[in-house]
Amino acid sequence: MNQQSNSFLDGLNNEQSNAVNHFEGPLLVVAGAGSGKTRALTHRIAHLITEYKVDPSEILAVTFTNKAAREMKERLELLLAKRIAKYQLDQPWSSVSLVEQNQFRTRIYREVTKDLWIGTFHALFSKLLRFDIEKFVDKEGLKWTKYFSIYDETDAQSLIKEIIIQDMNLDPKRFEPKKVRWAISNAKNQGILPDQFTQSAEGQRGKLIAQVYSLYRKALAANNALDFDDLLLLPVQLLKQNEQVRSYWHNRFKHLLVDEYQDTNWTQYELIKLLVTNGINPSFFSSWSKRSVFVVGDADQSIYSFRAADFRILMGFQEDFKNKNSLQGLSNVVKLEENYRSTSTILDAANSLISNNKERLDKVLKATRGEGELIKLTRCDDEISEAEAVVHRLRLLEAHNKDLKWGDIAILYRTNAQSRVIEESLVRWNIPYIVVGGLRFYDRREVKDILAYLRLLINPSDSVSLLRILNVPKRGIGKTTVQRFSDASSQLGIPLWEVVSDPEAIRSLGGRSAKGLLKFKELIDDLRLSLNNTEPSQLIQLVMEKSGYISELIATATDEAEERRRNLQELVNASLQYQEENEAADLEGFLATAALASDADKKDTAHDRITLMTLHSSKGLEFPIVCLVGLEQGLFPSYRSLDDPASLEEERRLCYVGLTRAKERLFLFHATERRIWGGMREPAVSSIFLSEIPSELIEGDIQLAGGAALRRERRMDRLTRVDRREDQLNSSGISKNLPTNAVRRKYSGPAPGVSWEVGNKVLHSAFGEGEVTHIFGSGEKISIAIKFVGMGPKILDPRLAPIQPIKDN
């Protein structure tokens, strides 16, 4: 095909063009950071529809977040709308009136994107279950209807806690609901059901957790509810057991696209295989006519193993999906290595770092921008001095660049706990900032309350939602009464609502709460009358008004109540947005959207504020300026990765992700001592990752004033301190004349010509005797891990730590 004949190939580099133009069979696209993978994905969908005449309803595209799905749809609509405008009006998009632009985009929505399935695994397969869940046959006889509720983590843990305490009479301190929930989730992600879990359980504790799992699954079915893990596990079971259902969806979706393929888990991988090959082993599947599976990912950015993601799925794609039409018998591979984000200095550092990993698909990011400035490295005495150094650096940047906005800057760290001292420093200097990773909007109490009303209207079997709102706002329904109704529901084997809504049951069990129960029943019955002919936004307002929820908040008249009222107004806004984005908007769909919203969907980096976030949260984002703090052994990489090569490689990938968030300027910081986990201050040595970046790319490694000095300075007048510090700093913000060590520590190493070795015995002035267990780095840039008697490992700089070798007798 002539590339020049198709506008969706114009403007792409050769590798992107090859990926977009691929039509039949499997294709792995290895997409480096900032290489334009979203552009390739959207252009590919447009290319399939316009050039290969693929029906939009035959395309399924999986994204990592709901936000990414929305952006992909919007970009696709714009691409196709521009194409129509060009053919019909023969003028550039910028010359088309806004009215006509909206008309073109509306047409594309109705003809194309409305029928496309684009979303996360959880969103897409919950949608599939709405069609076919009633065809699922469970060997324990459990059943669900298409009106199932989706329980988030809070709901799931509440249900498990109830089972642990009430059903099994176990100690919740010994059987922590959060940890039990994690064990069950881990089993589901591996496709393990309760009976298999019981067989493999070890010891009495394991057997009891297996029993909780079994009761939890039955409780979910009784509530006609699924948790997040079920949204993947149940479709796998359904597609495997029902050939008719599997064949339908296999024939429906002829072209699958999967973004962030390195972040898939084995349950998600099973779903891909079942849809693509209709249950046939992928290695033997050969019916690729007018069919494709197109996966995009980068093993170097796989950082979610704690969520059961396994980058080996990506590594094995070629072997798993062998293309019988290929001469070598392996699938095609396209590598996107041209980076459009970062300077060559930043990319060279990232390439050098990640090359130390053994488990990866080889690729080298190539810069399309200029060389850029050197990476700045700052060594500080402690975490307080580090925070001050970061803030001072940023203030100097602002002073020398009037166009700089605080929103251009991100401060990244390994753990959330590191943000505290940084926040304090930012507050002191009145610098605006936002911390990404706070309480999720849909987890706020008032939002969950109103959503519980809505879920009960759709799904009367949802006892968790019913119990949440039965006395909210207060209706005089006591806990003892609620327990009587719950016991009756359990003994009769019927949903709680059937008991609560029965006037005879209310009279016999309600006692003094009967009046409140009758009012609640009348409220729900009244709201249910509006269910089928009212938009979600109007229904939410009806719930808030008729339940008395809003009037109670107004009557409370506190700042907190006003904040909660604003959150409920934002819930209305969210439903209005849902209605605008979905032609057939109903309450059921809105509740699914709310339940599946994640932290990753709303990384609020807007406004002119510095962004503070963990490295895990930063994935998918980019900033002109990035500060990466806490580059020390034991912190980053973490202690638990030091004895595990696979974990250390994941920590290195996390560092790689952090480096490649920076577009123009990159600043690295580490401390020589740090107070960790609330204990005593401990010596710290620079991260092994710093030694893996070529020294010619780094400028600095200068130590700023220590934390003790800074604490004394804070008692002084702020302006005086600023004047003195700024006199000390040169134009780059770092004094080249500061001493390399503010405090010289006693040091006595091995004899001249002798180096440290694993197994060496040492004596530390504070920790006592210990043994060297690990050595990091080489030459003069080494650090050593020492296991001291009665405490965990300490990672020390042998040039600074108060240690001396103990000679063998």
C-alpha cells in the first residue's frame, strides 16, 4: 500500500507506520518511554476502519486506565472528524467553524466510537458479564444476575470482616481483614477457587482463610455482587465452560489491541487467549485471516508485580503466538525507539541504567530533541537538608526563569512517607503543591452513601449497601434492631431487603424502630418509581433531597458539612459528564463507571502547583522538570530487594520510569543519613543506581548544610537566612567550595592493598559486631551491607561509617 495515499500513515516514523499498517496476525510493539505509542494505537484503529473497512464493533482495545480510554476515544474522534472535514470541505481543521467541528465529531461518535469497545480489562469484561453472566454455571450452585453490584476494596473488606467476626468468631487482630482480603485476591488472580485453595492451604491458619474465602464467595452471590477480581475470573470461567458464549465473542472481536501489555496478569492473559484463539492453544492457532492481536508494551517499565502483573507474559508473546504465516514461525515485532519527550542526556542516563537488567527485550531510546543540560546530583546530610535543597533549587530556577510554572515540576519519591519533610519545606516557603495519591473521590463517606442508595435501587439483594444507608441519615433505627433483621434474613436464606420491606416483619421485629423502617421502605419504593425514566444526575438529586441527606448537611452548618455537600455536587457533575459521553446513559452504567474508577484515572497535575507523588504513581506522566529524592541503598532500591535479583531488577525499572518522566531538567538527591520508620538516625549510602549512570552525564555530588544546622537556622529570621544561603550558592545553585563532608567520621578500613569482602567481620562504634553480607559498586564507589547481631542489615559507606575490620585470630 502506498503510504502517501493514507493520511493516517503520514507523519509517522517508519516503525510507527509499520505497526499501524499491520493487518493480520499477531504483532508485538516494544514501545519505549515517550515513543508515541498512543499515537500508534489511535492511528491503527483509524487505519483499520478506513483502509481495511473493519466494522468498529469488531475492535476491542484494552487500556490501563479509564482516563486513557477516554483520551484514546477523543483522539480517535478528532482524527476521523478531521478526515471527513478535509474530504467534504477541503479546508484545514483550524478553518472549520466550532459548530461544524462539533457536528463532525458527533457524527463520528454515532458511526464509529459508540460501537468500539475501548476500556480497561475490568470495565470491558464487566460489560461482557452484563450480557452473559446468567449463563454461567457455578459448581456450587451460586448465581448472579446482570444487575450485579461491583464492590470496591472497602466494601469487600467490610464483608470479609463481618465473616471473620460474626460467622467464624475469629480474632480480627490475628485474621486482619485487609490481609485476608489480599490472600483471597491473590488466589483469584491465579484462577484458584475455594476448593483448590483449601487443598493447597498450609496449617490451621491457611485452612481458616480458605473457609473465609468460601463464605465470602457465597456472601457475594447472596448480595448479587462481584469484587474487582471476579470481573476477570468469572469471564475466564464462563468462556472456558460455555463454547457458545466463547464462540460468539471470538467472532465478534476480530481485532484486539492491548496497551501496557507488560502490566497484564495471568488471568488477563487467559482472557486475551480465549477471545483471540477461541480456546485453541495460541501456538497452534492459524486462522489469522482478517484477524489480529496487537499488543504494546515495554518490559523496562514493568513496575506492578505487587498487583500480580508479570512482564514475562510480554517476554513470551513471540513464542506463545507463533505466526504460521511467518517464515521463522515467530510473530512480528516492531520496536518504537525514537523518543519525543526527553533530552539525549536524560535518555543516555536511562539507557545506561536499564542495560544492567538481564530480563528485558533489548532496545535503545533515541532522542529526537537536543542534548540538554547535565543531570544535577546533590548529596545532603539528612532528609531535612534534602527537602531544603530541593526547595532551594526550585526557587532558584523560578528566579532565573520567569516563564517557569510550578505545574511544570514534579518531586518523585519511593515511599509516601518521604513527602512529609518536603511538604513542610514547601509550606514554609509558601510554594503551592499537590500530593497525588490521597483519598479516592468515590471512597469519600458521603459519596459512598449516595452510591449505596443507587445500588440498592438497582439491586435489592445488595445487603452491604442496604446496611450502610438503613439509618443514614438517622431514622432512629438501632443496631439491635438491625441485627434482629440480619439474623432473620440469614436464617430464612433470603435477601435482607425482603425482610426489611415486609410490613409484617417490621411490626414484629422493629420495636421502637418500626416507624423509621416504614419511612425507609416508603422512600425506596418512591425512588424506585423514578428508576426507569430518570437520568442518573436527576436520580442522584432526588436521592439527596428525599432522603434528607442534603438538608441534614445544611443544618449542620460546619466547614466539614459544606465540604461534604460540595463533594455531592461533584458527584452530580460526574453523572452529567457520564451522560454527555454516553448516548444511552443509564444508572446501571454510571454505577459501573463509578465503581471502576481508580486513582490512576485522576492524577491531578493541573493548576500551577508542584506535583508530589510516588514513582509508581508517576507512570504515564511527564514534566519539564523532575526532582528524584531518596536515592539511597535500602530506600531506593528497597531493603527487601537486596537479596532478590528479580526484585532488584524491578526497582531498577522503577528508577528508569522516574528518569524518563523528565523532559528537560533532571535533579537527583540523596542523603548520608536518614531517620527511617520513626527510629534513630542511621547512616545511608548512595544508591547503586547512581553508579550505573555515566559520570560524564552528572554534575554536582556536593553536600549541602546538614539537618542540625538547618534546624538552628530556622530559628533565625527567614530573610537573613535566605541572604546568607544565596550568597553561598553560584548561578547553578550549588557551591563548588563547600566541604565534601560536614562531619568527618572515624574510619579504619582493611590494610593497604586489601579490599572489603563478603564474610569480613567488623566492629561498629554504635551497633557492635557484624558481618559483611553484600558489596555494591566497585573501586572507591562501594557500599557494604552488614548484618549486626540483634538487628537487621545496615548499608554503610565504608569511607564514612565508624567501622573497623576485626582480624581473625
